[in-house]
Amino acid sequence: MIEGILIEGFIYGIMVLGVFITFRVLNFADMTVDGSLPLGAVIMAVALTHRLPSGLALLLAFCGGVAAGFVTAQIHTRLKIPDLLSGILTMTMLYSINLRIMNNRANLSLIKVPNLFSALKEWTAQSIGNPDWALVIFCGLVIVLIKILLDLFFHTDFGISMGALGSNPQLIISQGMNPDVIKVIGICLANGLVAVSGAFASMYQGFADVNFGSGMIVSGLASLMIGEFLIRSSHIGLLTLRVIFGSILYRGLMFLARNYGYYINMTANDLKLITGLLIIVCIIISKTGFRTGPHLRKKPRGSP
């Protein structure tokens, strides 16, 4: 039980880190997530079925997510379409693109296809006898590495400028920087992480599906808000850490709802309803009592 919660928490925690970049750092309501997550999954699945190495498949998935984010960013910055609609347009187009990538198939099985997770399970089953904990350790190391890289990035001048853009775009303009360029890079990075999450999810679950991303942006927001209740801080290291904790706790809550919800006549069909209500409760509490600290609201170096 705990192994599955941790694995899913780590895998989808990568997605929540992407949501954190767009929603909290850039203050950009990006709905592309529901399309870029299955994009990463289908790219991974097709690459593995063509016998490409898992590492190369992950790189291709990341590049696919970056491309999806670039389209959303261009629609928003070039055509001046609102952020929410820009993401919806890209998400809608990605559904057809994902079908095209999988040769017009709705899903693709990876059960008999060798991949990184299957190789790790086979090796640990022979050595330690518990492959699930090996996946926990591996996924934990991956998300910790991504967290460290993001922390280092947000301590650079460009990363600090990206954090300042979300709260004060005029400050960025006054420093002679182009806010559109910063926004494009941030959205691309976020969707690249989301696609990597989808790629890992397809290997873990053993299949890829074009409906993989349905409601993922809602679950990402729920995980993000849960993390904000766990840790109150404005330090980037703790901000990214609470994202991971929020993802794990959210997956734990969903596990309890799936397995023990029948006591209150709850079924798996009610999970999205519960997620939506959870977000509403978090918003109400934050507006009435709880206040999170400022998120990356540092000025770029050299600013007045």
C-alpha cells in the first residue's frame, strides 16, 4: 500500500512541480497539462515499442512537452489570447496529435515491452525480492534530482526574474527584459516536466492512453494546495519540497477513498468530485484564515 502511494506521489509530483511553475511562479493558468501529460505517455509508449532506450524515450517525451508548452506560449504572447483559453486550445489539439502518434489507437499496452521499470523490477526481484521498494527509491531519487535542479535554477538571475514576473511584470520591463521570453521559457519548462511525469506514469501503469490526462490539472492544483497547508514558507527550497509532500498526501487520500470509501457509499466515480470539493475547501480556508507566504517574490539583482 505505502509503496504504491509513494511511487504515484513521486511520479505525479513531477507533474505538480510543472503546475507550480505556471500557476504559482508565473501566475499563468495553464490548461495544457491535460494534454501534455498524455503526450509524454504516448511518446514514451511508441518509442519503447520501437525498441528505443528508455533514457532516449524520456528525452523525447520531455521535448514533446516543451513543444506543447511553446505552442501555448506563442498563442498567448503572439496572438494575445488569454492564458486559460490558450491552454485549452493546445490541450484540445493535443488529443488529436496523441492519437496520430499512436497510429490512431486510443491506448497502447507496455506490459510485454522491456523498459526501465520492468528491468528494475526484474533485477530487484532476483536480488532483494521486493521490486516495489526499488521503484520507490528510484522515483524518489529522480524527483529529488529534479527538485535540486529547479532550486538551483530559481537561484540564478533568470530564475529570480521569472519569479518576479508573476507578481510584477512591470518590474521586469523596467529592467530591460522581455517578459514574453521569460514566460515562454517557463511554460515550456513546466510542460516538459509534465510530459516526463506522463512518461514515467506509462511505464509504471504498463500502458499509455489518450485520456491519460483527463482531470490532471485539477489533481495537480489539489496537490499544490495541500502542500501549501503543510509548509508555510517563501523559500524556494521549501516551496518545491511542499509540492512533493502535497502530491504524496493527495495520492494517499485518493488511495483511502478508492479502497475504503465504500463504508460511506463512495465509489471510484466520485474521486473527481472529491478532488474538486477539496480544492474549493482549500480556497475557502485560505481566503478566510490561512495565508501563504509570497512565492518567489524576489527582485532581480541590480533592481532598485
